[in-house]
Amino acid sequence: MNQALLNILEIALTMEEKGYSFYNKVVNTTKNPLGRAMFGRLRDDELVHMERIKTIIAGIQGGSEWKINYDLLPSRGQSTAEMFRELARSHAQELTPDADDVEAINVGLDFEAKAVTFYEEHLKDAQDPLEQEFIRKMIVEEKDHHDTCLELKRFYADPAAFFVELEHPHMD
């Protein structure tokens, strides 16, 4: 049994559980429909991450091959950032963020940045190809979450400028 990998996975699971709890709390307190939808998506993605990590832990502890079939796991055809852009377009007229939403975004940015850093640091030491594949996938997904929080923050700061950039990304 690879105890070092198990230790890393336990830390990762704790991080994902904290992210899930935070996003779940925000979903239940925000009054903004876009914020509720986006924080709900982030919360649900953290749940997927937790299940993935639990599957690996169970496989390692059981002494079996822990290869994950990512095709069998819940996935989304669209990145979280793409989903945000679509929702922002459809909810543009009804959005009025409050200070709590902005603070939640900042906390989310911090969570996601720390998750990316955690996985990147452990990728350097990963020897097993399965472990490397898992970590790379987590890095991509955590970066998508971070990008989503950044876009949400930009949107809340200045919706008009956000839409100008979104609709005309190559203005000179």
C-alpha cells in the first residue's frame, strides 16, 4: 500500500469537503440567481471530486488496482466557465450582487488557487502514471473553477464591461 499517496489523498479529500461545505452554504444564502447557479455548480463539482478521491482511497486500501474510469464518473460537456458565460447572458437584467456574494467569490478564489497549488506540488513527486493522470485532471478542473470565480468577480464588478468583452473579445 502506498502510504504517501494515501496521505495526499486524505488531504485532498479534506480540501474538497471544505470546498463543498463552503459552496453549499453560499448556495443557501445568496439571493442572486446567477450566484446561486454558479456556486451550486462549483459545489456539485466538489462532490464529484470527493467521490473520485474516495474511489481511489478504497482501491488502494483494498489492495486492488485503482484505475479510475473517468467515463463512468459524472461529467459535464461544458466547462464551468462556459456555463457561467451562458448564465450571465440569460440573467443579466436580474442581477444585483451584494457584498456577501463578492466576499464568497474571494473565498472561492482562495480555495481554488490553493487546490491548484496543492495538486501542482504533488504532481512533481508523482511517480505512478495513474497518480499523474488523476492529478493532472484535478489541476485542469480546479483551474476551471478558479477561472469561473474570476469571471464572476469581473461580472459583479462591472457587468457592462464584462459583456463588452464577452461579446467583442477582439476590440482594438
